[in-house]
Amino acid sequence: MRGYLFIFITFYILLSGCYKSHTPFIITEECIIEPKIVGTFNSIDQAARGIYVRGNYAYVAYDGYGLAVIDITDPQNPHLVSSEPQPSDFDWRAFDVALSYNSAYAYLASGYNGVLIIDITDPRQPQLVSIVDTHLPPQYPHAIGIYALYNYVYVANMEGGLVIIDVTDPQEPQIVASFDSVYADEIYVSGNYAYLSSGFDGLSIIDVGDPGNPQLVASAEIRGYGTDVYVSGNYAYLTASMGGGIRSGVLNIIDIGDPENPQLVASVDIPGYASGVYVSGDYAYVAAEEMGLQIIDISTPTFPHIVSFVQTSGLAYAIYVTDNYAYVANGFLADGSNRYQSSLQIVSLNCEY
């Protein structure tokens, strides 16, 4: 069967070459995947900065707008069903959003507003139930990244490092610890450890086995300025931007099999400003702003390589992958002005051939 598939793949690529100068296919042992945009939502005039997908809904953090809930039952026809807080309530900053497994709440990293806790029992009628002030002295930082796990919410608080919130009672959340010895732009929690994207300091690993007493256990140098982090298995995948006049990025791969001794094992250059990363199976999906969605084969972690891309309609900021679709939160400059019109774009990763 694989022999026939190989012959078909070879024939198809040769045939496609007659019509296209570039064919960004992903070739697996089972089929050919041609990533392509199948749906777009662009009716909110703000930048989409973070996204979380559960079931038939995408929860999108829109800077200057708040949380938007978008029905994605039909990937070709995504549409807004609700938002919270209401846009007229306040100029709500929103940089990231997280949901905990089987939780009825969404947690919004809202910059200087702190963390917003929103009841999404009915996604069509979300309700703001509480706000946690993470604007703590002496740095007075902003909540910019967020991760939810069971009864705790972990906040990347920029100069304020890591803030841990007990949300057992969502209406009376309590900050149980803060750790400001590191810088934090984004965060991923796995097991007893929080992995922080720490700008020029690379990857910071904090033991959160006791949420009330977080401890820094190790750090790892990377190429570039860390922007986002995703953990899968024994590896942390850290996107970073590169300096200089050219907007370019890199995906760093760090072996965290021993969290106390992380090792950078590989990196791959990314065209565009690498802002977000999501890992699924053998692939890392990178939101590369002006260069859209970049897809990297990480089946051999020491030899990552770009295998495909999709040019989105604007600056791809964040990415979520599930059920053979990639959901890209992005925005673009309208008419050369400083206003961003955002869009959620849905990319099919289904087998085509």
C-alpha cells in the first residue's frame, strides 16, 4: 500500500509542478496534506492576540475588546456568538486566554487590568465574575500570558515574573504566590513545572509542585528573544524573535527530560517574527506574523525543518491546533494606518489525497 501511495505522491507532485511554482504539501505515510484556509472571521476591529479552542467554540482574546466567543461548528462559516466584557464597558486589554480541563470558566490575561475570570457555562452568554489584580509592586507589571490547570491559574506577568492564583472559588480567587526573580512573556505548565518564555533570558523552569512556594530550578539559553513556549513530551519548544533590522524568528527545541538540566538541542530559522507556537504530533505550528503560519517537522527533534506554510491575511500572533484544523489569531494593518483589523482564520489540515 505504501508503495502505491509513494507512486501517487510522486506523480501528483510532478503534475502539480506544471501549475504551481511552489506546493507546500505535508507528505505523510498515509496521505498528502495541503494546508489551506477554509474559513475567516474578521468583523472585530481589534487585534486578536490569543486563542483557545474547545468543542464548537473558539475563545479569542482581542486587545482593546476583551473575550470573543466564535462558533466554529462549520469551519467555513465561523461567526460571533458573544463577547465579555461588553466592548462599551471599558477599553479591555486582552493578550491571552486559557481554559482548564472541563472547567466552566475562561481566564483572560488583561494586561494592567490583571486576570479576568469569565463564566462560560453557556458560551452564548458569558459572564464576568471576578477580576484578579496582578499589578503588584514593586514592578507593577502586566498580565500577558496565562495557563490554567485544575484549580490554579498561572500568569506570565512580565517584569513581575510568575503569579499563581487559586481559583477553587472563581468568585473569590486568591493569589497564593508570586515569583518576580524572572521575566515572563508566556507560560506552559506540565506536571510540577512551569516553563516560562523569559525574553533574552531564554527558558526559565520553575518548580510549582507546591503552588504556594514556587522555586526556580533551571534556565536555558536560546537563540533570540523568547516569545512563546509549548511543552510536549521531553521537549520545550520556544519561539523567539531575532534582532536587527530584518524581522525574523527562530524555533528553539530544548530537551527537558531532566528539568534541572535543560539542553538546547536544535533550532530552526523562521521567516517572519515568530510570535506563537503549538505542537501536535510530529509538527510544530508557528504563528510568524507577516509570514503567516509556518509548519515545522519535529519528528526528529534534533533535525527540525520547515515543510509547509500558509500565508494568512495579516500578522499571525497565536495558534491553536485540534481535530485537523489550525486556528490562527491574527490582524493586519488597514490602509497603512495604525489600526488593526483582526481575523480568526481556520486552516484545514485534513488529508486531501
